[in-house]
Amino acid sequence: MYSKELQEVFSRLGIKVGDTILIRSDSDLQQGILMPRTEAGGSDIIVIKRKDGYNIGIKYSNSIKVEKVSESTSHNFSFPKKESRPNPSLGKMAMIYTGGTIGSKVDYVSGGVYMLTKPEELLHDVPELDQIANIEINELMSVASEDMSYHAWIKMAEATAKALNNGAKGVVITHGTDTMHYTSAALSFMLKDLNAPVVMTGSQRSSDRGSSDAFMNLICSAQMAMKSDVAEVGICMHGSSSDNTNIFIRGTKARKMHTSRRDAFKPINNLPICSVDQKGKITYLSDYRKVSEGHKQKVSAQIGYEPKVALVKAYPNSDPEIIEYYLSKGYKGLIIEGTGLGHVPSQTEKKEYSWLSNVKKATDSGMIIGATSQCLYGRVSGTVYRNLRLLEDAGAIHCEDMLPEVAYVKLGFLLGNYGKEKARDMLNKDIAGEITHRTEFDFPTE
Amino acid sequence: MHDKDYYKSIGFRCGLEIHQRLSTEHKLFCECSTDSSGDRVIGSVERRQRAVVGELGAMDRSTSFESSRNRSFVYNIFKRSSCLVDVDEEPPHHVNMHAVEAALRFASAFNAKIPDEIEPMRKEVVDGSDPSAFQRSMMVAYDGTLEIGKRGIPITSIFLEEESSGIVSTKDDTVTYNIDRIGIPLIEIDTDPSISSPQEAKEAALKIGLLLRLTGKKEGDTAVSEVQRGIGTIRQDVNVSIAGGTRVEIKGLQEIDSVDLFIENEIERQLRLIDIKKRLIERHAQVDGKSIDLTEILKHHDGKIVRDALSKGGVVLGARLKGFSGFLGMEINPDRRLGSEVSDYAKMAGVRGIIHSDEDLGKYELSEDTVMQIRQALGANSDDAFILIAADRQSCSKAMAHAIDRARMAMAEVPPETRAVADAKKGNTRFMRPLPGGSRMYPETDSEPIEITSQFYEAVKKGTVYMQERIRKLEKELNNPQIAEQMASSTKLMLYEYITGRVKGVNLVVAATLLEKVRELERSGISAELDRDTFVNIFKRYSEGEITKAAIGEIIKYSPKSASDVERIVKSNELERISGAKLKDMVARARKNGADAMREIMSKHRLNVDGEELRGLIGDKK
């Protein structure tokens, strides 16, 4: 943002971002296109783009004169397009935009972020999609994934069900990567009688850079949606740092494990369902629910959700009063991300650090408490150590090899649709692949 | 070589872009080492890239061209000298302020203007040389001057940017790069196109190089150079155009000595192309752009190129170039013909090259009969030329389209191109890609602008030692313009300044020792990498009369490790100076024996006796 003073100067001179301006000082004369300032906070440094393409910043002061040279030629910003022609030999694919880095581009003149909402804009950037499917784009929302709530999950579940019931062979959902694994878990639980691939994808490098992973992620996801026979929700992103193959990870077993790498998403306690490349070659790697031919039932969105559910972490010196807090706020469920096999501090030297009495008090008053592990990898247990038994005795439910975030999403889903009693019962039973009953030994593949 | 008026008469314009790697400890946007010696490859990743639209909406012609080549890039990753940032898996860290300071120092040395805020940009590159598909680059200064004699050549801009990666190999559609050097800070100095002759271009390149080496950071009484030295650490790009021609950029000249040769050849190339254009028009030449599948005619053909392609299910395409006969074979540079240019364009689609009718077709085992059939199929008579390309269908038609494009340009213009060295000895170049425009720049949104306050800039200038001061000082204290000039451009300058700052009155001896003796030892394989304080110790002994000038080289030869080591070497090799009364005695003794005292003593005590002192003594006695 420019400072208030500068904004006033510009508006007085009728200068808008994108216009060509002249800046005169005692010793210098610079002409260029006025650029937006993306940094927060008012600045008195004017950024212009010179003819050679470089931007420079010139500090505004009383000894500087700004003049307008000419209007911007591109006030009506639009993306380049490639004509899309329906191909009768290809099936229909729904593409649902929700926001995030993928599917959006920056207009550097106005500084605005726009979504590629028309098939012909997307096809200009990723012309390969034209050969895979006839694509219908649904611009459902434009929300950064860290800003999403369960309302977004419900909207996505409904839009997906609608698209599939309207004849789409598969669905691709583009999503910000930060919380994509929460959404993928939510959709896995919410989509009832699913009989088609629902492929979530995103990108770790924005699509305005030539090295973006968005292009390959979109192509592989479209291939997955149109050519696989997986009747599940999953995440389709890079399998390694190379642009070779993507992996499709079950929606309830995926987790973002890196802040910035392309292959940030990993399957936890599970293998990927399959790998897929840009040409549509799919290699299945583990069991999955298959699309069944005779399936007549329409897919529906089970959209009940109880938002009064929380995820808390137990760690050395952690204060169990946190449970008290949630109880007082009317929370109905709590997932504890415990240590190791699912521990919380129990027989502590100082009594106030033990979680046991708080857990017991909460479960006694009807709150459902699930125990998972911050190890992420592996299964929790309610029996191995005395402290684990004490926690179970206090009423907590150990959640097998379910990821903490998945257990958290699941608990809200169960409470929203089945009521307290059934929810307590179903928490540690598999309903959407979130719990596996046996864990195969896995050898490193790389 | 022509005189200046000649270049004026052909409308010669020439500008330079000098790229010099900085010697900062870390890279420009991460903490990786800039020194990859002894580092090792720990793995590689494979990537694909595509052109994206630049900041102002237009897709740059050079980037869309590169991206039309469907290639994949392999990046070799190094242990110490590359990290996630270099392989485009982590956002850039804070900018290396040492590099920014160095850049500002150079900017002030050229008397250039500094913006109040430096804006890091992304310059799109899709030749794969950067895993992020862009190079981070920022303008640190503009409107400076390079003084050459009385003339001032305008410096239009000075950039601080990231080094690209080094190409390892190109095989089929895969290009492999080493990313150890990617991200090393690089300073780019651009002149305006007012350079008036190839010789002046060379002179300007030399002067800029010298200025970059001699402008340094003040440290005590010496200046620390902030540029890397050695092969590949400085590169010259030259832009050349003549009237009726166009701007062509020749990239990556490493040998400054051949800068003028490359420019002369580029002038020649453009002149020839202009001439060809004229003659093609006179001949009513035409390129209709049609290509015809000749696979059927050539399916039993035995020539290697065709057979290789057909055995893999490929095709042979041919095109007629009406009125072109004789032109494709016309030499436009040493060992380069118009046909080579057309072939370069075709190669961009991944094919090995073209066959054209101005070549000796016998070498492809094409019989007269087959050539007849080809001409017939293409409708080409003896005035016409034809080109053939054999490869898989997709690459073949892409290559043919590129080739036809280039042939068409021959009738219209000298195409604006970026060219690379084809043969360093002959000084000729080959087409690399179309000349990039300005629309491949967009802001580096991952890093912050760098505000340069006037206080900060003043402090940088205060901490700078400039070339002129250093050269002036050298000329004064050495009193020998030739040695001063040699010292100025020597890698030993810093060492010279260190020693002479600590031992007075021995400047010429220090300079001669470093420039001649040390280099001579290094050439014969003896490491003269002494600690600088050991050098100081040796020259101190000399200045105090403990050893002779001749003994200095002898001591260095023994590579002393410390001052006490020098003491030991002097003693054990009897290198102490003999002078005064002792020398007088020696002279007297030699005389007594009737010998030629000078010869007698010098032959035995060359390293111990100062020739001048001895001559003085002998003269005294006469």
C-alpha cells in the first residue's frame, strides 16, 4: 500500500496503478509504469516499472514532481484464452475451485489475484486438459485454505455430490494446500454412496512461475478423475520433488508434511492408493474401494457437523485446565494429540500437571475424548503401559492408527450426524479408510 | 581491421553486458557456500517447465519459444553448495547484504545513480538453467559512466542477480545441469550501444573487468576484492547491430582477447545476410511454407540419418525453397552458411539437423536418381533449393516449421537473436533463441524490497577503495608505469598492498618478486602460497639488510610456514647477507690472489652479496 499522502497525490493527478508516469527530481528523471505496492503498511516509495522491465523505487518528497504521461492500456484485465471445443469421445469432468495458489493468477498491474474461472483460460495454461475430459468449472469459493471452516467442507461435499449426480465421471477439487488434508478427511466422511473418484489437488509453487507444480498436478488429477476406478476421496500431488509421477493418497490418511516442497503430502500409516502420471498411466499400490458398475444409488452429502469439537496437544508442562476451558465453553468432543502410544501426563510429580482428573470430569459430564499420537506414524494403545490404562479408565477412547486431524474432523462429523452415543461408539471404528486394522511393514521406496 | 570511419559508415552499434561473479561467502538468497570446490553430487531431480505470462500480460517471444520445445531438465544437487532454495523447494531467504553492498560499491565506482529502493525481480528463463524457471535480478543502479581515455561510455544499468546453473549435458530431450553455482551473486554492468568499434568494445570490456577487480572494500590499509577470479567467473555478452541489420546478442564470451573477433564476424554475418536478402528478392524467391512427406520415396534409402529415423517409425519431410538454390550454401561466417542457420532453428525441435540441396548430397548417400525424385515430389526445379528433415513425426513437423520460418526470414530481415559461441577459435556463433524482450520480468513477491537510505549508501562509499586511487598510488610508489599496470591487473595486488603497508621502501622489489619470481616458481610447480605475514618477514629482513634481493626467491622456494621458519631456512642454507667490512675483506683477498674479484665473489656468493654494494667497493679500490 502507498502512504495516504501518496495516494492523495495520485488521485489529485488522476494517476492509477498501471498508468505511465514521469518522476522528476533535481538530479534525475525516470519514466515508467506505476506498480502497486504489495507490502502492508503505508509507504512513500513509488515503485515504477522501467521500459527495460525492471522495477525501481523512488522516494516521494516535496522536491519530487510526479506527472502522468499516459493511461494504462490494460485496465480491463483478462487472461489469455484457448478455445475449448467439446469432444464427444471424452467424458465429463467437474472441476471445483475453492481458492489457494492453484487455479489463481496474479495480475501484476493491479496486484489483484484472479481465478481462472473459464475453461478457455485454464486451457490456455494447461492445454493438455483438453485431451482428457470435457471440463465444467464450478467457481465455488475463493478462500485460502487456512481461512476455511466446516461450512466450506459442507459446500464442497454438496457441490461434489451434485456434479456426480449430474453425470460427471469424476471430480477434481482445487484447494489451498495448508488444510487440504482436513478437507479431504471431511469429504471422505461426508460423501455417502460415493461411486467415483474425487480428486483433491493444489500447488506448492504458484502457477505464475514456469516451474509451478500446478500444471502437472492438474493434469495428473484430471487423469485420475477420468481414468481410475477408485470410488474414494483422495489427494493427488507430486510423489517426489521431480515432475515424474503424482501419488493419490486416501483422504483420511494424508497429511501435509513439509512447508514448501512439492511432495509435501505423504500417506501416513498407509501406502498411496496409486501413482499416476501425466499420460494417464495409473499404477495401483494398495487396496481401495472400487467403482461398482451396477451401483444405482445417488451420492449424497451427509452435511451434519458439530463445530464444538477441539484438538489439543499434550506435552511436558502442559496445563490440563485446557479441558476445563472447553468444557465451560460447551464443547462436546475433544481429540488429544498425546505423546507416544497415546499418553497424557498422568502420575506427575506435581498433581496439577496430571490430566487424568480433568479427563474423567469431562467424560463424566458427557464429553467424548479421543486419544491419538503426535508421533503420527503408528497405532496408539490403551493397554501397554499403566498410564494408558489410567487414561482409558478416565473415559478416553484410543483411536487406533487414525491421524489426530482426521480424528478431530471425524468426531465433529459423528456428533453432527449420529448423536453422542453412536458417535462414542463409532470413533474408533473404521468408516472411510481412516483406520487400518493391520499395518504392513513398509520399506523405504526411495 | 578497419578504421573508425568504416564502422560509422555501416551504422555499427555495439553495447556490452559484463557479468562478474562476486566472492561473497554465501549465495544471494540462501546460506549455501559460493565455493563448490571439493563438493559432491548427492542426487538429482527431474523437472519440466513452461512459459507463463509476464507481468504486463504479454508472453515474451523467447520464453514461449523455449517452452515450445518439450524438454525435461535434470538438476544435480550438491551437498554443501545447494539447498532447497536452489532447487525451487523453499522460498528465498533474506538477501545477502554483503552482495548488495558490493554492488553499490561498483555502482559508485561508475558514478551511477541509485534508486531509493531496490526491487528484486524475477526474470523468466525457460531454457531450464534455473530450477525455478526464473532468475532473481535487481537493478541497483543506472546512468553511470565508464571513462576510457577522454571518452565516456554511458553505463545504462547495473544489476545484481543470481548466477544460473552450469550445463552438464544435452541428450535428446533431456538437459542436465549442475546447480552448485546457481544463486551465486553476479553483478552485471551494461553499456549503452555507443561503442564505436570492435577494438573499443574490447578495451571497454578490459576496463570494466579491471574496475571490478580493483574496486574493493576498505580493510585497514588494503582493499578486499569482492569478485571471484578464474575461468568462467567473468563473462561478456555483446550486442551488435548494423544499418539494415538488427540487434543480435552474443552470449557468454569468456576470452576477452577474442571479443573483437566475434564482433567483426557478427558484422560480416549481418552484411552477408543483408546481401543474401537483396539477391533473394531479385530472384523472386519464395517460401510457401508447405512441407511434403517423402517417406515413401526414401523408405529403401541407405543413408544413416534417414535410416535411423525410419527404423524408429519416423518420417522424412521435405520443403521447397523457391529461388534459393545456391544461397543455403553461401558462407556467411568462417565455416557457417545460411544452411547452418536454418539447421540451428530446426534443431530446436530436437532433431539432429537438416539436409539441404546446396550440400554435397553424396555424403548422405543420396543418388542423383533419388534427388531427382525428391525434386519432382517437391516441384523444385534447378533454381530452387530444398531441405529434408528426418525424425519422429512430431519433432519432424515442428523442426520443419522452425526451418521454414528461418528460410522465410532470409528474405525479410536479419532476425533478432541471442547467439552462443559455436567455435571459440574461429570466432563464430550459432542461434540459441530469439532475443528476449522486456515482458519476461515480474516482481519477486517472495522477498522484500531493499531500501537504500542515503546514510547507508554514504557509509558504503566511505568503506570503498576505488580503482583510480589504487592505480595512482601504485604509479607513484613504483615509479614505473609498466610494472604499476601489471601490478594493478595482477591477482597479487592485495598481497602487494599488505606487504608494502608493513615494510617501507621496498615497493619495487616486492612488485618484481610477486610478479616475476613467484609466478616463475608457480609455473615450475612450486607452491608459493605463503602466509602473508611470512612474506612480510622476508621483505623486512631484506629491507634491514639481513638478506639480499637474490635470496628472497630462494627462501620462497623453501615454502616457509612462519617467521621462525624463515630464520631456520636462512641459517641452514647460509643465506645471510655478506656486506660491509666482511665483504671488503673478501674483495681484498680475491685481489691478492689476482682474480677478477667481481666474478670470483659473485660466482661463489651470488645469494649473499648485493651486486651493487660489491660494485661500489671494487670501484672504490680502483
